[in-house]
Amino acid sequence: MQNLLVTGGAGFIGSNFVHYCVEHTGFHITVLDKLTYAGHRESLASLPADRVDLVHGDIADAALVNDLVPRADVVVHYAAESHNDNSLHDPRPFLDTNIVGTYTLLEAVRRHGKRYHHISTDEVYGDLDLDDPGRFTEETAYNPSSPYSSTKAGSDMLVRAWFRSFGVQATISNCSNNYGPFQHVEKFIPRQITNLIDGVRPKLYGAGANVRDWIHADDHSAAVLKIIEKGRPGETYLIGADGERSNQQVIETLLELFSLPAGAYDQVTDRPGHDLRYAIDSTKLRTELGWRPVVDSFETGLAATIDWYKANETWWRPQKAGTEARYVEQGQ
Ligand code: NAD
Ligand code: TDX
């Protein structure tokens, strides 16, 4: 059995990946997670104890990391400070975790000669104009906009340097916006779903013309497994499922799924420096590694996600009031 060390495995995408691995592979998984406001033990609670261990700790703790890395065959690095809005108010944790944390892991995988996969985002490429026919590819120049995306870009650069300078067997994937179960209510889709469950109108930043390229977390997990199994060290793979929608369209789809009128949302203060459009060309991943998204459509995935939030109120309810209070303070 292969042993995976999954950092950030108690967060949104990391926990979806751990669930996916338990269902689709024979891997044993050790999760290393600091359990920040974004990490939840409960997200892993239903998984078998002989398949998944949770270690509560910081990826920037070199002693801990050097204890865990030698026991793994592959390190998959999801842990991050992940929310753009938070990075605009307090960037420091983004530097500590996304840059220093990644550096600490890279030094450990270098020292112990381990395979490493780095989870990153399409936001490192900056944004596209709304009417630009192009999409991001592996050759697009880095041009991050926010403190969050600039620290992710910095961490990607560290990985590239550790591959070239030290021969670390590393791959990188840059994925578009994920949705699915276990996503923190600070993020766009779960914020609106939980508002609608509570009878509160969805909140759209500005005019809502900004476009995101949505992918279900399970399709992301399947792509990461393909890269771990068949990806070439030193290579970057873009992950996306052709899911472009404007924020306004997403809110209108949610309203329809809740049987509410299309205009029943509020426009709130826009995000400073708000990226206009992200769009991924995933040809390399599809042709070289044979990956395809399997979630039927965004609308089907969204309906299933709504059902999950309706059925799992005990998971999200404790996060909701504090998150909304912070948004209200910011006029959002
Ligand atoms: P998340 O905020 O839901 O989860 C992050 C997890 O990392 C949490 O469990 C948190 O406790 C943990 N963590 C934070 N700092 C840590 C530290 N110093 N040591 C150990 N654990 C720590 O984030 P997410 O949305 O699941 O994102 C996971 C990864 O995927 C990130 O690297 C992010 O950049 C990337 N990504 C996210 C998206 C998206 O749409 N959410 C898209 C592309 C890429
Ligand atoms: O209430 C809201 N209303 C709104 O219109 C919120 C919370 C967001 N938005 C907008 C801002 C964005 O255009 O929705 C879009 C999505 O917002 P977020 O969920 O905050 O995601 P985004 O900023 O696009 O970044 C996400 O995708 C890339 C993840 O949070 C990142 O971790 C990932 O790298």
C-alpha cells in the first residue's frame, strides 16, 4: 500500500481528496493540518481509522515535517491560506503558510528524496479580459493580483527552483475554482447556499460580470491522482472542466434551484482589485494523462452541493454567524 502525506487534508479540497482516495485507491493517508478556522476534523470523521490518520500541526514546523515526510511515499501539498478577501485584510498568514510552509516541505522532500505534488491555482496567471477569447495554458506568464495569489505564485516558483536546482521529483497543478461539499461558508457558492437556506438574499460583489471557471472537487481529485500516478516530474498541469460562468449567472442558477425569482439578490461592495475572468485550457492534462471530468454538469453538481449543505447543517452552522459578521463589517 502506498502511503500519502496530505497537507491541508482537513480543509475543503484536501478533505474531498482524502475521501476520494479512500473510495478509489488503496492508499493509506496521513493528513497534516493546522486546523485553522478553515480546517475541520469533522470533515474526515466518517473515514476508516485504518486508512486515515490526522496529525494536528503546522507545515512550517520543520521538526514535525521531517518526522512525517520519511514515512510517506508521496507528499501532496494542499495546505494554504486560501481566501482572497482575508488576504486583503491580513496578508501575513499567507506568507507564513504559503511561502515558508511550502519551503519547509520542499526542504524535507529534498532531504528524504520523496515524490512531491504541489496544489496550486489558476489565479497565479492573473486575469483575462471578459471579451478575451483566450484561456490560460501552462505557458501563460505569471501575473498574480492579490496577496493570496502572489503567495501561491511564489510557492510555485519555489517548487520549480527546487526541481531545477536540487532535482526534487515535483509536479505542480493549477486548478480553477472548485465547488462541492465541505467548502467553508466564506467562499462564494457555500455563502450563497447557506444564505438561501437561512432565507437571506445572496450577495453579489459589484455588477457580478466577473467570470470563474467552475470544477467539482471530485474532478479535481481525479486529476491529482492521475498526475501522481503518471505525471512527469518538473511539469505543470492545468486542471479545468470548461465551466465558465459569470457570478451573476451562478447566483441566478442558485435562485432557480431554490425556486426563487431571478432578481432576488443584493449587490454589495466589490472586492478591491477583483480579477475579471479565469479560464483554463486543460488540453495537456487531457491528452498526455487521459483525464476527463466526470461530473455531469455544473447544474447537477450544484444541486447535489445544495443537498449536501441542507443535510449537513451541523457541519457549517458554527462557521456562519462569525463569517457573515466579518462580511457585514466590510460592507459585503
Ligand atoms: P481551505 O482554506 O478550505 O483549506 C486549507 C487547509 O489548510 C485547512 O484545513 C487549514 O487548516 C490548513 N492549513 C492552513 N495553514 C496551515 C499550516 N500552516 N499547516 C498545516 N495546515 C494548514 O482551502 P481549499 O480551498 O481547500 O484549498 C486547498 C488548496 O487548493 C490550496 O493550496 C489552494 O490554493 C488550492 N486551490 C483552491 C481552489 C479553490 O477553488 N478553493 C482552486 C485552486 C487551487
Ligand atoms: O459573497 C461573495 N460574493 C461574490 O460575488 C463572495 C464571497 C464572492 N463573490 C465573488 C468573488 C469572485 O469573483 O465570487 C467569485 C468567487 O469568489 P471566491 O469564492 O472568494 O473565490 P475566488 O476569489 O475566485 O478564489 C477561489 O478560486 C481560486 C479560491 O478561494 C482560491 O483559493 C482559488 O485559488
